[in-house]
Amino acid sequence: MDRIAAAFARARAEKRAAFVAYLCAGDPDPAASLAACHALIAGGVDILELGLPFTDPLADGPTNQLAAQRALEAGVNTESVLQIVRDLRSAPKGRPAATVPIVLYAYYNMVFTPGVENFVRRAVAAGVDGLLALDCPPEEAGELLAASRAHGLKNIFIIAPTTPPARISRIAAAASGFLYYVSLEGVTGERADLPASIPTAVAEIRRHTKLPVVVGFGVSKPAHVRQVSAVADGVVVGSALVNTVAAHLADRAGIPSALAAKLADLRIGLAHAG
């Protein structure tokens, strides 16, 4: 069983949703970012999602845009991000950092420019389990899907509130690892409330796939985690964690403990199905 499938199986066995945590890799600098990742993994995240900092993050709101800017100003690039993954994977055998699934959240230019096969091969060699290429639809992903199959990389695709059923089937047929439902129209960022339509949307997606379904965008407090995890296989929290990093830029040594506390608060909302 691959690491992503094992993470969802473990969560199901514990009668809860999987917790997927997003950080922009390299924010605010590579050393602080690595420490932040270790803190989240030690805090019990099931899947770690690392954003590749990019100059034009069209799906991201101000929080994640600023995180990408901080990382880029610190000199972070794809190789820096892969080194963070390698450092995590170098943890002693049996430690969570050595085995937690890692998914890269990227814009396709970051994959295409160095060569798709080259990017995929390097990512897998570093220890990456999956790739979510935000702006690469299944119809244009033939090269990426072929390279991913050859090297054992999972391809995660997004489904939006506006995606019609016929297209959900097409996306689900191309996906592997899990499907990512974007809970609202617009960009990433913390929200006061989540749409009441999430249960209906998740149920519709499940008609088209047996892959796990996770829900993200806007999830930022325990009540949101509870709302999502009651109906989905996983819940994604990003901006609330990135904002925690941003709040401690003057004391970077305090980022890991602040993230651990924020994660512990958010995890209170994980639903138990028993």
C-alpha cells in the first residue's frame, strides 16, 4: 500500500477524517520551513501538502501569495523544496517524517519548464508521493500522467462547486491518490463560514469514484474541520497555518510551537464516525 492510501486507511480505522496540512515550502526561509514541517508532522497531520512558491499563484489569496513572496525572496526554488522533502525523509526509520505522505501543490509552469519527466523523476526520488498541479486539467495532462505512472507519482485533481457531473467523471478517471474538492468559488483564504452545500457536493463526487475525497479552501477553525470531516475522507487546512507562520516572522524560532498549538486546536474538530 502506498503512503497516501495507508494514511487514509489509518484514518478510517480510527473512525475519523484525515487531516491534510498545507504550508508554502520555504516560507519564511528553508530552515524555518523545515522546522515548521517537522512540527506539523509531530502534531499528527496525516498528509503534508507543500506549495511550490511561484510568482503568479492565481488560485491563492493574499495569505498564500505573501507566503510565496517570502519564500522567493529567501531564494527558494524547486530544488530548495525538494531538499526540504529529502531532509524530512532522512528522519530515522519508523519516525513520522520518514513516512508521512507529501504532496506538492504547484502551478504547471513549475513542472513544465524543467521538463515534465525530469520534474516527476526528481520529485519521486526526493520522496514526494503526489502532485496537485492546480492549472493543469486532465485534458492537457497526458504527458504528466504518463510520467507519473512511470515513476509512481499520484496525480491529484481539483473539483469545483461549478463542475458538472460529466466532468467529475472525467476528472475522477484521471486522478489517483485522492480528489480535492474546492469548497467555494474564488481563491484560498480563511473564511467565517463554509458553504452548506459541501455534503451534497461530496456525495455527488463519490458517485463517480472510489478515491478518497478531501475538502479544502476556507477551512480555518475547529468548527469548519468538524463540518467537513463529518462528510469527507479528509480536510485540508492551509491559510490558517500559513497565517500562524506569518504572525511569528519576528521570532522564527517560535514558529514550530505556534503551529503545534494551532494544529492541536484545529484537530479538535476531527469527526468520529463511530
